[in-house]
Amino acid sequence: MKRFLVILFVFVQSFSFSQSKMFFEKPPVFSNCDSVAVKDLQSCFDTQVFKLIHENFKTPEKVLKDDYRGELRVLFDVDTTGVFHIIYVNSVYQELKDEAKRVFSNFPKVYPSTYNGRKIDKQYTVTIKIPLEENNYTNKPVDEIKKVNNIEAHAKAEMDSINTSITAYENKAFSSQLNVPFTHADYYKFDRQMNVIGANSHTASKPFVYEEVSRYYDFDLETKKLQKTTSTWGGRKLWNEHLVQIQTKDYWFTFDPILDLELGKDTEADFNYTFNNTRGIKVQGGLGSKLNFYATVFESQGRFAQYVNTYAESLKAFGPDPAIVPGRGIAKRFKTDAYDYPVAEAYLSFAPTKFMNIQFGHAKNFIGDGYRSLLLSDVASPHPFLKLNTSFWKIKYTNTWMWLKDVRPEVQEDGAFLTKYIANHYLSWNVSKRFNLGLFESVIWTNSNNRGFDVNYLNPIIFYRAIEFETGQDAGNAILGATAKYKWNDCVNVYGQFILDEFSLSDVKAGEKSWKNKFGYQLGAKYFNAFNVENLMLQFEYNRVRPYTYSHNTIATNYGHNNQSMAHLWGANFSEAILIGRYYLDRWFANAKLIFGVRGLDFNDGVDDFSYGSDVYRNYNDRPFDKGVEVGQGNKSKVFNGNLQVGYLINPASNLKIFTDITYRNFNPEAQTLTAFKSNTVWFNFGVRTDLFNWYFDN
């Protein structure tokens, strides 16, 4: 009896299993198989697949010509939405593979396979014999074919699936976390749209990411307006597109060559011509919707106007290299009187939430609404940085940490450049629809007492001045600042900055012009669509910085990098007025700039070696007096710089431009020294450039 019960139990279990498989699993169902009994659904499915193949498959001409006789095996699946997908095709002819993919891509949607009422993917193989004959097929579910290795089949199909996943390029950069390359000439194109009354935008912390600008400016529409009609691949790549642009649903990237080929003439130079020869590459892209990457590599040789060459050589680092090209980096000698200056810039940009963007890279940043910045500018060389942008309500909060170099011989450590650090935060608040207020704080420190990068400054919401006080007065150099902007109307706004390095209220009250009152300010205005001329922008700006601002009493904690200021190009002890006009029409553009300035330079002639407050790298304890300190003191020098540039945008995708410009510069110091001498030059220049950053030749 027991033996009978055991046999009965085993029989019932086996029967139940086989029936449950039949009952709980159904194959995909074509619409004309709806009325078929469940047990006949698989046969109906096979018949429909065979029918569709027979009706649509066209044997390629090459296969017919070769009188090929063989077979074609296709591994495909029907996903949970009822769509057919080819996983792998096995054939000696690529033409047969392509034809199979075409036929299956046109299969109608079906009701998907189910198991226990739940939709599932179902894989099959079909073998098609060539030449094609009716009913000359075999079709079996994959799980019934013992010799098919699913893992291997998927592996063989991976490259094909990558190729088939590429879709039409849609300029995903325009809604990405990538930076809009910061050039003054291009940013003004959307400056008005971001500054209309009522816009909750924050325009001081630059560069902007495309995603934040795209709320006010339609990059895609404006780019399409510039498209040229061309039917050739070469024409599209020259006038409209990136050289390489690839996009799938999960990632995208572009690749472009970089060019900056220029030829010019400096009327004051003793050489025949100026030139710049830059070749490079730019790669950018995105992985998903939150992570983007950007990289540029520049290989450059150049010889500039004589006054630029002289300035570059005055910036030279210790060691054999003769110069630092302003804004670019250390240069080697090229031939006898030119420079070789390679540069690389790159960053990662990540948005973990809609409120936050994190960037880490090697590049430059800028704070301000003007042509100049007294807080943080892009006039120095690229450097490593970590930046955190947080936006919510009417607030944008920017934290930036930077790793800089002091390259003077007096601070070198075992033959290496001295590393120093800057941490700053900038809070932008839209107080009303018209008025924006910004607060800035920065601290500079070096590796004193082997403390390296001080983790105290990683706190993004603490007051840096308090940390500097706690770590010791000489442990860092703190700078405070403020910005403001008022929108007079949709086309006119005024802006300003105030920088405070040191301040003594008692000395201000005394009215004796103490050296301790180290501050500067900026006032400016922009007029968009000036005089009802669309796309015409006029700008006026005045900057004034008192002597010794940005300098410090310790040797390296000045506000500079690679012998260049991290704020205004001229350092301190100056005043200047700037007039700028910009205009564009379709792909044509024109820019004009006039700068009038007064600078107070040092003599450094062996008799008078005092610091008069212009050079931010000099110790302010070298000053000649404590009172009566005025802007322009020392070797008072008058500066005039005018520039006119016209050009044509060749390719909006890569920002390749052809241009010509003329610069007139008059520099007139009261006393001529080795570094300050009278100069009156005209510099003609023309070239073709991938415009990705600002050149500042108005030193």
C-alpha cells in the first residue's frame, strides 16, 4: 500500500508539472490567431512568421548571382511590448543578414508571450533555406534547442546591437550639464534674454551650463536659423555639423578639430610678422542625462605683437622656459623669437539633483556681469578646480576650490613650483524682479606647517574669514566682495562690484588715505538692442582698485596664479573706463572696444625699488609710505587700447570663425624703465579660429 501511494504521488507531481507548463505559458499571439485554441497557438505563431518571411524576404542580387545554396539562421525575440528584435543572424553573406533585419523590423506588433499571466520576453530561432521556397523554414523556441548557446549568441550580437542603437543626432548638448564655452563675444547673444525683468536667472557665476541658459534662449532654434542648405557630407561638416556626432538613447558624444591660425603685422616690432598656429581636438559628450564630459587639447606655436611678447616674458617662471603666454600657460622657446605653448582643459559635470551641479576639472571660472571681474576672472592660466553650484528658490550658491601655482624662484621648493589654494563662495540672491545682490568671500593659503589642502575650507556654508582667524593671521589671506545688478528695463541693466581686501574704519575717518584701505569697485551698464537695432549691444564699464589690493604680507598668499592676477588683468593701483559695442547679423559679427586707463607702476630702477601697489605679487611691507596713498601713485602710466574686429561664423556647431581685427595701443609712462616704456603700435591680424575662450591683449 505504501509503495502504491509513493508511485501515485510521483505520477501526480509529474503530471501536474507538465500540465502547469502548458497551462501557465503562452507563446506570442498574432492578431489573426486570437480565436485559435491555446494548444494550437504556437503552431499559428510559427505559420505567421513563415508567411511574413515568405511574403517580404527578397533574396539579394549578389546571392542570386552567386547561385548560393545554403541557409540563414536568425535568433530573435519578442519583447514584453510585442515587438520583434533580431539578436543575431548567422550567414556567410552580409546582404542576407541585412535583408533578414529589414524583414523582421517590419513585423507587426503582437501580443507578447506570457507566463502565469505575466508578460515575458520569448526567444526563437528560425532557419531560412536559400534559395527561398514556400514552407522551407524551421522555427523553434530557443529553450528547446539544446545546441544554441544563448550567452554566446548575445555576445556575437553585441556589436551589431550597438550599431543599430545609434539614432539621429539631436544636439543633446543644448539641454546638458556642459558649459557654454565662455567668450564675451558669444555670451552677449543671450545676455538680454537672461536679464529680462522677472527672470529668476543668475548671470554672474560663469561659465553657464546649457541647461540653465536653455530656459531663456532656444539654442536649437537659433542654430537652425543659421543652417546652410547642402547635400554633401563635406558641406554639412564644414557649415553645419560636428565632424563626428554620435547619439544613442543612453549616451552621445561629438568630436571636432580645433584651429587657431592667424597672421598679422605689428608696426612697432622688429620682426616681419606675427602668427599663431594652434591645432587641437575637442571631445564632449554625455552618459545618461546627468553626467557630461568635455576635453580640449591645444598644440600651439605663436609670436604676438611686441608688447604682448614683452609682457609674456615678464611673467616667466623660474627655469629655462622664457615666458608664460597670458591666459594660456608656460611656453617653451620656438625657433628664435616665438613660443611653443601646449594647453589642455577638461572637466566632468554631474547633476545629482535638479538643484545641484558638480564640476571637477582643469579650466577657468569667472564671477561678474562685466567685461572685467574684480572678484574672480579668467585672465590667468587654466588650473585644477572643484565647483559646486546649488540653485533653489531665488538663490544660486557657488562654491569653488582651486589649486594654483606660484612659479617665482623665491618660492620654489626643491625645484618644483609652489602649490597654493583658493576657496571661495559666492551667493547670488534675486531680491526682486529687478534687483540682484551677490556676496563673495575668498581665502588663499599655502602649505604652511605641511597642512596641504585645509579640509576646514571644504565646508561650503561656513564663513572663511572665521577659519582664517582661527588658524592664524598669517595662515591665509581673506578677501570679501559684493555684486549688484539692477534691471532698468528689459534692454538696460546696470551692474557693479565691490572688493574689500583690508579696511580700517579709523583710517577712513582720519581722511589721510591710508594704505590699509585696500578696496576696489566696478560700475557698468549694458544696453541691449540699442537704439532699436536688434542684436546691437553697447556697454560701458568703469573699474578702480586702490594700491596693494590682492597682495599680502606673506610671500605666496597673494591673489595670483602663474604670475598673473586671479582678478583684474592689471593687478591693482589703476582706474580704467571701457566702451564696448557688439553686433551680429546671421553669421556675420562685429566687435569694437575702447579702453582708457591710468596705472601706477613700480620703478624698480635700483634707486627707487619700492612697491607702489600695482604688482599683487609684491609684499605690501615694501611700500614707501603709509599715508597719502592714491590710485596711480608711482610710475604713473596712461593707457589707451582700441580694438575693432569683424568676422564670419563658419560653423555654429564647432564655433569656427574667420575674422580680421586691428588693435591700436598707446602706452605712456612718466618714466621709462625696463618693464615700462613708451609704446605706440598698430597690430593688424586676420585668421580662422575655433572660438572657445577669451584672449586678453589689453594689458
